[in-house]
Amino acid sequence: MRYPTALLKKSVNLPLVLTITLLLGACSQQDESQESGATGAAALSGVVSLDGSSTVYPISEAVAEEFLAVAPRVRVTVGVSGTGGGFKKFLAQETDINDASRSIKDSEIEQATANGIDYLEIPVAYDGLSVVINSNNDWVDYLTMEELQLIWQPGSTVDSWDDIRPEWPSEPLRLYGPGTDSGTFDYFTETINGESGASRPDYTASEDDNVLVQGISGDEFALGFFGFAYYVENMDKLQVVPIDGGNGPIIPTETTINDGTYSPLSRPIFIYLNTASMARPEVNEFVNFYIDNAGVLASEVGYIALPDDLYQEAKDKISAL
């Protein structure tokens, strides 16, 4: 049987037409899939609430700002009430995430259990707690751990600089530090004085580290402490004091914090997640975004990124939920 030439041509081209059609269909589905993935976060709405540590705040704020570009309809609120103040809100289920510059305390774990709150601790960066002085101070070359204890211990009688070393000026020593709700306060007092919360009370306290920066930068005879990021941000106004932890005076830097030589004032900092909040898509998306970007953004705001395997471990914990 002879087929018309026109029909032969159509028959010969039919597989090619089908192949092209299938390829175009696959590409279209792929494009739609990619578009769906790209717009998935953009389609989310709701509120994600964080509070807590002023030390962790710069990282959380940076993450929240970057997340806005990915999910513009999600409102992320980041408060600063100190680690302890943040845990009070977190354990009352007023927030989804608590920024913490220390690990959760036993009393807080008990309250979480009593309130039926399951949580997850996620380390996000390393910090080197920094002791700082006014930029015009030309006599402090370093401080030892023993001298820090002499200054900050309960009942301390150090009132002037020459009470620390006789050759230093006979000028009043004015102290600045985080308030008692701060995880940095807890860590510092436990490390220096051997007990969390043990400190002389006669110092200028604030949960806002920027207030401490202003006080120290405006007072030649001031000394204070806070997280490394606030020193890095204000290096033009302040000096950091080398600390001798037993192996000679060392200043906090990205290297000394990361390798542990700035000891014992180096520490990890955390976010705590209410696992029930993770059932909400906007919270789940934000937390995964936080972990994916914590290393880069921590470095940008003055902290030290964790090793990649620790971030991956955090991702695995999230996936396991």
C-alpha cells in the first residue's frame, strides 16, 4: 500500500513532535516547580517572635532583616530583655524563640516541664566576652583573672584604679556591666567569681549594651564588659583589655575565640526554639533560614561562626521534629 507523500512526512516527524512536546512539558513543570519553591516562602504570612539576650540580638536582627527579602509577608519581632527576661517570656509561651547567651538553667528546665514546653537548644555562634576601657586610658596593659575577681567580687573594696595596682592612677574606678537578667552577667560572674549572679552591686547596669558603650566611651576612668560584637562595632570609641587566664595576656579576636586561646571568657551563644511553634510554616521557614545563614551573618556582626558540622547537626535536629 502506498501512502500519500504528505502523510509520510507527517508520520516521519511525529516522534520528533512528541519528543519536543514532552520536553517542553517537562520544562514547564520544572519551571512551575522552581517558581513554586521560590514563591513558597514569599506566600507565607504570620508573626515570628524572638526575645532575650542583647548579645545574640545583633545576629537575630540581621537574620530577621535578610528573611524579610525572602518572606516579606512574615513579621519577625526581635526584643531585648536579657537572657533571663527572655526565658520568662519563652516559658510563658509568649515568644517562639529565645536568644540566649548562656545555657538554660535547671530552674528554667523545671518550669518548662511544668508548663508542658518542649524546646530545642541551637548554638548559633561563638562569642568572646570582652572587657573594655575608655580609649584615653593609657595605664591598663592587661588584667588577670585574679584582678577581675578583686574588682567584681561581692563585697569588693576596690574603689580606685590604684586599688588594683599601686602604680595605676589614684582615680575613681567606675564600673559598667549587663543587668542581672543578662546571660552575659551570669556567665561572667560564674567564670570570674565562681557563682552565677555573684557580683558587687555598685555598678552601672543595663540590658542594652549600647548604653554601656556610651557610658564607658564617655568616662576616662570606666571599665566594663559585654559581648565581642559590641566591642567590634565600637572599636573607634573603646579599647579592649587583654586578659591573662594563665597563659599570658590575650585579646579576643576571631582566631583566639575560635581556637579557645581566649580563655576562659569564650563561649557559645544560642537560640532556644519552642518545638510547638515549629508546626507553624512561617516559624519553620524562619528557623531553617536562621540556621542556614547564622554563620555568615554572625561573622558580619562581629561574632565567630561555628564549624559547619554543628549547623548541619542543628538542621538534622529540626528535620527530626
